[in-house]
Amino acid sequence: MSEAVPGVHAVDEDGPRRPHHSAPEGAVTEPLDDVLEPDEFTPRLLALLSNALVWRESHELRRRFGLGTNDWRVISALATRPGSSATDVSDFLGVNKAVVSKSVNTLVDHGLILLSDGPRGSRPMYLSDAGAHMHHEMRPISLRGQEIILQGMAQPDVTRLNAQLRAMLERIRTDDA
């Protein structure tokens, strides 16, 4: 084993990484017996996949356009649903309205979306010409994530996977527990 560096974990030939420091009094220092198997726990794997895709996409969007994933999601939502309010976009994306509001402000400042006056004080939103162009420019970055996930899958398998994912989302939305 290599020389220990404070605060850095080492890998033993026959065991997991262990910190090179003393645990405080009363600390549990051994793995519990009833842990979830990390490589077999589906929610963890889905979260890791999602996080990796978002990081990849966000990094590329920021590098190329100075905008992030949430900005792209709002642009994409308005490309699909012109005239949506921030609440509509929030519901469609499944994110907090504050996240959408922050992106809306950024996109308005960049001249990528336009706000209108709607019924009962709502603010329908639309892509500007520049926003439509930005959607066109950003879209391949998002599509690349899908290509990575679906690489090597036959179309019937993709169709089944998407149906299963939609069914899972519906079960989560309707679960009372």
C-alpha cells in the first residue's frame, strides 16, 4: 500500500477504501449488515446516470453558450409548448418554480424568450427568433446524451424502455406512500 496522506483514502489489495484518521468516540467504523447493494440498487443507478448526463450536458452548454441545463430545459419546453407560463413549464419539467424563474430571468436578459400578458396575471412565454436559433444550436448536445444511453439498442427495445420509464414515473406520481 502507498504512503498515507491525511484525509485521503487508500485502496488496500483486499478491502475497501479506508480513511487514514481516527474516528471520533462512538462512531460506527464498520459497514452495516443491512446496506443496499450499490451496484444493484436501481434508484442509485438511475440517479448516477442522470447526474452524469446532466453534468456532461451542463458542462458543454456552459462552455459553448454560457447557459446551463435548466436554461436549456426552459428553452426546450417553450419550443414544445409555446405560450406556457412559468408554472406550466415547472410542472412539465418536474422542477421547482424558483428554478424556472431564475432561468426565465436569464433567458429574458439574453433576449431568448419573450413574455406576454395573459389571463389573470399569467405571463405566457415564447421563444424569440434568437431563442429558436439557440434551441437549434443546443439541441444536438442534449441529443448526444440520448445517443450515449441508447447506443447498441434496437428500436423495439428503445420503445419498451421508454414505455417502462413512463410507467415508473406514473407509479411514482401516484404512489401514496
